Amino acid sequence: MSATVPGLGQPGPAGPELPETPRGLRATGELGDRLFRGAARGSGAVVLMIMLLVGVFLGYRAAQALRVAKWSFLTTSAWEPDSHHFGIAAVLTGTVLIGLVAIGIALPLALGTALYISEYAPRRLRRTLISLVDLMAAVPSVVYGLWGAFFLQGRIVGLSRWISTYFGWIPVFKVDGTDPGDPLATSTVYTSSTFIAGTVVALMVTPIACSVMREAFSQAPVGEREGALALGGTRWGMIRAVVLPFGLGGVIGGTMLGLGRALGETIAVYMIISPVFAVQPHILQNGANSVSALIALRYGSASDFGMSALMAAGLALFLLTLVVNFIASSIVARSRSGAGTEA
């Protein structure tokens, strides 16, 4: 191969061929960027380490009880650790039922609030509404518990009676030991129930779910919004065709995050329910229980072995909430709204 020498018109010797592989680029960044990156990675590592240590601590303290109970720990309803007859079948069922009731009520509240704030509220009012919703999350759980025990419980019995009257043919809404059609029947069978506890917890998890949904809805592409409106769609049509599909991951993720919070709620549930150690599938009927309420109830009077049993119950709740939150984070990250926020 030859090359033409400029100005002479004569071919010259060919130069060495350069490799065709692209040159790698490495951005060192400013000192502040490197410090921030290191701090962020360190913070993430510390959080993971703390969670790992919590799991190891619970597992270590629960080992004594789990060695005695073995697999019956998951199938036994009674809680008598001193006689080595204990399990979380009843309290775990109650925990899940309270969480499902809470999410069943919180989901439409959070979804409607998030849509109104992001799509319908005037700009001047939007910031105020966001602050009010976030303020609900800052209210202590004991305040919700007091409100539920002394205000809501006596006023929601009528709704519980109405549901059992017209929907009692559904097993979950059935109430044993009373005739819902009898106006003179006692109302105590409807108090301290899973339904009342779930209603109170629903108000506690609504701000969390609403915040996640609102952020997802606000990230819907402006071009798709304007395109839907330009094609003659109404605002609700635009929301149904653009905003809701885009924020579906946020809706599911916010719901799952709220469920994780509902499963671990302690004080509000403890102040409302009447603890029973039997599987109670009737959510309107008096008597319920949860893992967190069990720990709060028995912690002060537990023996060494009883404390190990409580640690085993706490380990089960820790793993359950960890799985729920992990699923929620995965759903949000894989959605269009979540992918748009990844670094």
C-alpha cells in the first residue's frame, strides 16, 4: 500500500495501521462528585449492613425457640411458649388480614388523592395539599390508635352490621353468634375487629401510597399528554390513556409499600383489637391479633424462652415485610415511571 506525498504527487511509504477498537473514556469527575459518590455508596452499604445485622440478631435470639417448635411454629395457633406449645398461625393470619383490609381501603383513597393533586388541583392549591398529605404521615401512630378506639369504633359499628346483614353470605363478612337482622342484638360482637383495626391502619398508610403514586403520575410525558388532548380527548380520557398506564408501576409499588407498613403496625392495632389466639377469618367479628401486637402484649412478662419465641415471631414478620417491600421496589423500578428516575 502506498500513500501520496502532499505537494509531490508521488506515492510515499504507507504508515502503520491504527487499531479500530474504540478508545475507552474515563471521567474522573470533580472532587465533590467523587466524595458524593463515595458517600452514597457508603450509605447504601451501611443500610444493607444494618438490615443484615437485624436479621442475624433476630435469628440468633430465635434459634432456641425454633429448635423446639420446628415446623409446627408455622401451623400452631396457640401461644403458650412456657409449655412449648406455640406458633404464629393465628397471629400471622390476623396480620395479613389487617394488612389486606387496610390496603383495600387505602388504595382508592390514595389513588383518588394522587390523581386530584397531580391532574385536577389548581397550581396554587397543589403545594398545600401535598403538605397536608405528607403531614398525615407525621402523625404518631398512638394518636391514630386513640382516635380509632374512642371515636371511630363506636361510629363504625353500624357499617359493620350493615355489611354483615347484606353480605354475610360471603364467609369473610360472616359474624357468628348474632342475628344481624335483630335491632336489639348486642353491638359488642362488632367491636375490636379486624375491620376496625384495618380501617385505622388504612389512614396511616394512605399518605405513603399517595406520595409514590403522585410522583409516578407527575412524570407522565408531557408530549403524550398534549397529544391525547390534541386528538380531542377529554381530561379523563387523557388520564385513562396516558397517565394511568404510565404510572401503573407506581400504583402497584405504592400499594405494596403501604402493605409493608400495614403489616408491621403495632400501637394502633394493639389499642383497638381484642387479642385471640385462634385463626379468625371473619373480619367484622370481635377478636383479632397480629404479630406486632403479640410482641407488644407479651414482651414485658415473657420468660427467657418466651422472649426467644417472640423473637421468632419478629423474625417471621421481618422476613414477610422484607419480601413485600422488595417486590414493591422491583415493580416500581421496572415500570416506565420508575425507569425514568433511575440514575
